[in-house]
Amino acid sequence: MQWSLLCAMTIKSFNLVVKGPKWGVRHLQVLLLFACATLVVAQRFNMSVAIVAFTNANSSNPNYPEYHLTEPQKSYILSSPFWGSCCTHMMSGYLSSRFGAKVLLLAIMLLIALLSIATPFAMAWGGWQLLFWLRFVQGLVMGGMWPCLYTHLAKWCPKKEANRMGGVMTTGLDCGTIMGFALSGVLSASPLGWPSTFYVPGYLGIVWCLIFLRYGANSPAESKFISLAERKHIELALEQSQVIRGPAPPVPWLRILTSRPFIVLAFCKMSQACSFYTLMQQIPRFIHGIFNFSIAMNALLSALPFVVMLMSSYGYIFLAEYLTRHTDISLPVLRKTINSIATWTPAVALVALSYVSEQNVVGTMFCLIGATGAISGQVIGSTLNHMDLSPNFAGLLVGISTTLMSAAGVISPILIGLTVTKESDRSQWRTVFLGISVILFFGNLMYLIFGEMTVQSWNDSPSKETETEASPKTQTAPTSAAEETISVERFSYL
């Protein structure tokens, strides 16, 4: 009788610990990660608006210096951050997983902020060449942010709360894009002029560093502000969701790089990156060249498609959750259907954009919104497929894919700069949009035909497979389609 009572009391106290507080330090960590993503992405894409302002002072504030750049020079400046970020994705993932993400995130944000503040001086002292190299180094540092964010989130995020907490973090990409466009346009037209588009996010980045230095922690065990109940809640939840115990299996590099499902997935992500980065970088130039709006109006119109993209991202999450909970839809059908909507809709919208009349502002914006708003579904449709193929090496697969996607971010503006030699020539833009549409069509077509949503044989090392066969008690429970689908935050679009 006493033993039963003792067991009941133990279970009751265990459940109280598992539930944890509804609001705690883990939510503060996610908000800090969201702010980090917003500020870094804003500083990556503010150049798309600022370059219009400092090459055409009459469009913003004529009281500040104006610089004359050729179209190829503009393209090199816009692509320079992607040249750097290609080199640091995988290294950052390794360092953050081994030593923790806090120090790396602090160093990344501080360097990005200081380089942002130095940007106007670089243009004045060294011309576009020095600006190119400054943005290159800034991109080199920026490339390490996303792996650090995921590493930090993984230490703080219980699986049952993954959808809410990770969803908040990854929308920093959309909010940062909106901030980079809208705020940069408003600041450029203000008395502070275009240099303030680099000063303001730079100083905000320094403020973020001070807050994160105080309240950030690599794990619940290192936090000075977390309660015992919340700490136990997180640690027990993470312990229960852990799949692999002991040392990680060796990386089967050759089998990964020759895996047909992964090659197809990587090609699909590269095709999507061509569209995504082109729209992010070129929308302000396109609107300025075709309609010649003021810098403030240009920035607001450029940000509008990404506001819709932010809202549609939640729509995709709710749609996927509804389908997996209330229908018998399989994971492959769900992935490929949503990816087709998120990839072929922009392709059709870009084709339509190519033939809209130059005087039709509403039609042009409608096409841009259609091309951009649908993109957010690519996270559920294909980005999470890395986890389908290999739960053990999903982070590595994402690192390889994002490296290739950054390469697309380098090549895209250079090719566009060679193609669009006159921003007001709609026929040159038509060539760009039609070319991207073709790439998107074939990228998704390959994914539909050859894409797989099953764990590959190289996911486990031979020793691990042998151990699993010998120990049936350690089998891992299969993951449902719902759990796979709504864990959007694990692998977001870079």
C-alpha cells in the first residue's frame, strides 16, 4: 500500500515537472533568436534598396553623396554576401554543435553590426571595390548564423512545442526581408539619408548583443534565470525525443554525395534559390527601372510581397496540420503537392509578369505577390525532406544544400547584371523571368519523379545497424506524417 502511494506521488510530481511553465526562459531564447534572424537578414538585403538610393540621389535624399556604378558593378555588390556565406555554413554547424552557439552568435552579430556601420565609409574611401570586399566578409560571417540558430533552438525546444517556438524563430527571415526593404526606403528618404540604412540595424545589432550576453545560454543547465520546473521540463522532453545515444555514426560521404534522392533534392533547392534570391535582390531594381517611383514608394512596394509571404507561411502550416490530422494523406503526397504549389505557382506568376503591360502597376504587383507569397510552402514541401532521408545526418544535408543555394545566390545577380543592362527595358527582364520559370519547372518535375520520403540505407552506420538488430528493445518508434510535417522550424529556407 505504501509502495503504491509512493509510486503515485512520484508519477504525479513527474507529470508536474514535464508540463512545465507556459511562459519561461525558453520562450525568451526563441524571441532572441527571432530578433537575431531579423536583424541579420535585414542587413543582408538592405543593400537592394540602398544601392538604388546612393546611385540616384534624386530618388531619395539629394543631400547625401551619389555614386555612379555600372550594372555589372551593382550585380557584384549585391552578390558579394553570398560569395562569403558559401564558405561557412558547414563549419558553423560543426563548431556550434561542438562548443555551443552562444559565443558564436555573439561574435557573428557583433561583426555584422560593425561592418554594417562601416559600409558608408567603405564606399567613400575605397569605391565599389572596397564595398564589395566589405560585403564579402560580412556574408562570410552571416553564413554561420542559421546553423547556430538551429543548434541553439535544439537545446531549448521540446518536441511538442517545436511548431510554435521554431515557427516564431524562422519567420525572422520574412520579417528581416520586410525590414530590409521598407525601413531602408523610409530611412533613405528621411533627413538621415541612405547611410542610416546601415547605421540603424548596425546599432540595433550591438544592442541585441548586450541583451543576449545577459540572458542567452547554450542550454537550460547553463541559464541563470531558468526555474527548476522549466529546466526539468526541457531536459526530460529532449531526453525522450533523442533517437541516437552514444557517439554519432561516421559520415558516409560517398553514399550521401551519390544518393539519387539527395541529388534530386539538392537540385530542387538550388532551382528554388534562383527564384527566391532573384526576387529578394532584384525587386527594388525592377520596380525602379520600370516605374521610376521614389525610393520610399519603391521600398514599400518591394516589401509588400514579403508581407504576404510571411502571412502565407502560417497558412501552409495550418493546411499541412489539417491534412495530416483529418485525412489519410501520405507524407510523399503531402510533400510533393505542397512543393508543387510553392514552386510552380511562382513559375506561372513570373511568366505572367513577363507579359504584363508597362503601365499596369496593379497587374505587376499582383504577379510579384503571387511569385513571392507561395514560396514559403517550400519549407514543408522540400526543405523538411532532408530529415525524411536521414534523421541522423539531416543537419549535414541541410548544410550541403544551403551551400549550393548560396552559390545560386552568387551566380544569379551576376547573370542578371549581364542580361539586364538597362533597368527600364522590360524585354531584358522578360528573359530573366522566363529563364527562372523554366528552372523552377524542371527542378520540381525532377522532385516529383525521383524524390523520396523514406530513410535511406546510409542513415545508420553498419555497426549501428548491427546493434539495432541485436537489441530489439531500442527500436525507434516511427514518426507520423503530422510530426514530420509541422516541425517546420527545424530546417528553414536560408
